[in-house]
Amino acid sequence: MQFGGRLKIIAGMQYSMISTRWGPFLAAFNSKGLVRTLLPDSSPDELEDSVRREWPDVKRSRTVLPGLRDAIMRYFSGRETEFDVAIDWSQFGEFADGVMKATRRIPFGRTATYADLARAAGSPRAARAVGTVMSRNPLPLIVPCHRVVRSDGTLGGFSSRDGISFKKRLLAHEGAAT
């Protein structure tokens, strides 16, 4: 997997597909925790192909990390959800780790700016670097990068297949004012 410019080989990878009202959600994990999520904006085959491109030896699992399936189902049913699930943080460098953890703290239905996250990560002048971290977020929804907007209130980008329209859909789903 490539994050922050370095290739990271992660042993013991598994993935599970969770059927939601919005479509299939894929969660890839190892013994340390969640490593990758893929949003329900593609077919099951496309999601599986994507995770296999990253980890050719990944195995499909009938189980998923404790609590994740129920939390995903709650979220896509429209209920406020916190994702209290183990994450393998070893895939991130120090700055990205701080940004990702700050992003996780953005509450359901709220937004924060790239500048807010830069300050929270201890680098107040690094808003553009936060944007780069968000564009490479391997854990969308769990690390809610869709809740991050520009300082002027515009949405910025989103790296799902459906791009900004999927970000708008997620924010509308949460009742977030932008």
C-alpha cells in the first residue's frame, strides 16, 4: 500500500464486504486493526479488484472487526455513529498520524477546515499538507475526511469514484451544514 510516498507491505491481510442500503462497503484489516475501507460507490467486483491490486494475497473473511458491521449498518441507516474500531496506525508517518487522529474526532454532522486540522496536528501552517493527507486517506468514513472543508466553506475535493457528489451525499446524510 502506498501512503505518504512509501510502499507499505502489510502481512496477514483480510477483507470483508458489508452490504448496506447504499451498496457494498469493503473493510480490509490485519491483526492490528483496520487498514483500508472502500465506500459503497462501486460494485462488489470493483471493490474486490481494488483491494486485490493493493494486496494480491489478501483473503476474504466471513468475519469483520468487532463492532464494525453494526456501526456501518447504523451509519448507512441514518443514525449518528461513532466508529470505535481498532486501526493499524503503523501505516502513517507522524504528521499523517496526527491529521488522521484529529479527523477522527470531527463529530457526526459537523465539519472542520483543513486549517483546523493543521492546528490540531500541531502544524498550523500546513493546511495544504492536510489536504494531501486527506486525498490519500485509506480509511474513508472511519476517518471522516468527507467532513473536512475549505476555510471559505466550499467542499474541496473527495477521492471516491463519484468524487464531490458522494461527499455532498454523505454530508447531507449527516445533516451537516457547510
